[in-house]
Amino acid sequence: QSALTQPPSASGSPGQSVTISCTGTSSDVGGYNYVSWYQQHPGKAPKLMIYEVTKRPSGVPDRFSGSKSGNTASLTVSGLQTEDEAEYYCNSYAGSSNFVVFGGGTKLTVL
Amino acid sequence: QVQLQESGPGLVKPSQTLSLTCTVSSGSISVGGYFWSWLRQHPGKGLEWIGYIYYSGSTNYNVTLKSRLTISVDTSKNQFSLNLRSVTAADTAFYYCARSGSNGFFDNWGQGTLVTVSS
């Protein structure tokens, strides 16, 4: 069982927006502004999409955005494209000893 | 940007030691401020952080694996390594090496390597 809770699946049609949640505790998501999101296509390594809750690495489309409220972080994908179909994982810093925890992943389907 | 590449046996027998090496290129492992991690992903499952090492040799391990785990670094070869002892079938997974900052986001990943534990 993963430390962070994500819905197992999400879906949307091309052009629509979808939001994926990531719920933790005050010891991880709620305690730090250090939530990141990763996209993983089948057979590939995860790719960093969002870090420090809202920041996008260079090259990540601005269709991807992040937010946080309390113990729950969210990833929003706007203007869905077929290539956005992938598994998405959240992770959070969890202190110097535990370092990081991950969510169980959300399979995003673009209908 | 920095590139990471895992290498090592794809098949390990139960009770033996799983050993993998991550070679870092297009950047130095000795640059301060970065932690060099191992993560794994059981087939069809989520990601699990295994542990990290700093270029100085200081380490931090996932408490669930700590008793079986050693991560080491060879700055002269720009490599870091994973040794996981007494493996079982439950250690069968894709193993990734990755770079992170101190706040836990992984910005560069290796392509991953599947390690199967089986006799």
C-alpha cells in the first residue's frame, strides 16, 4: 500500500481538462511544498513533470499544472492530447529520514 | 543534461546479492547539492525509493530495506552502486537510478533495468 493515495484511473477527451489528486498527511504533502509529479509511458522511465508543487521543468508544456491544499496535491492537465495518455505518479518529501514517499499511480486515459 | 545508465545482471538467484551500477555521464557525480538514488518498480506497480548516496559517501536508506542494503559511490568512475543482499522473488522489479535534490524530486532518471530473482 502506497503512502500517498491517488485514484487508480482518470480519463478525458482530447481538448478537455482532467485533475488527478494525491492525498497524504501533515508529515509529507501537508508539511512541505515539495510535491512532484511524474509521467510514465509503458516501458519507459518516469519523467518529471512538476516539482515543488507548481514548477515545471524546461520543456514540459504549460498544459500541465500543479497545486496543493492542505494534505492533498493535484495535477491538472489542460487541453488533453493523445500523447498525455500515461501513468502519473506523485511524490512528496517526507523529512530527512524517510526522504520521499510515492503515490500508487493514476492511469490517465485519453478517450 | 546529465545522463544515467544502469548496468548489472538481469537474473539473480534467491538468497544471493543483487548488484547494480549506475554510470553518470554529461555531468559530475561530485557536484554538491545532488543526491544519487536507487528506486524500483515491481511489474505493474508503483515506485519505491530504495535509498540515496551523496558524493561524500553519506547515505540514507529506506527503512524497510536498510538491513539488506548497501549503496556506495566511486567518484573516480562517476558511478554509484546498489547491493541488496538475501534477495527473494519479492525483489523482482525494474530498478532505476536517478538524481534528486535535497527536497526529493527526481529530475534525471536512468532507463531502468529489470532484475528477476529466480532459481
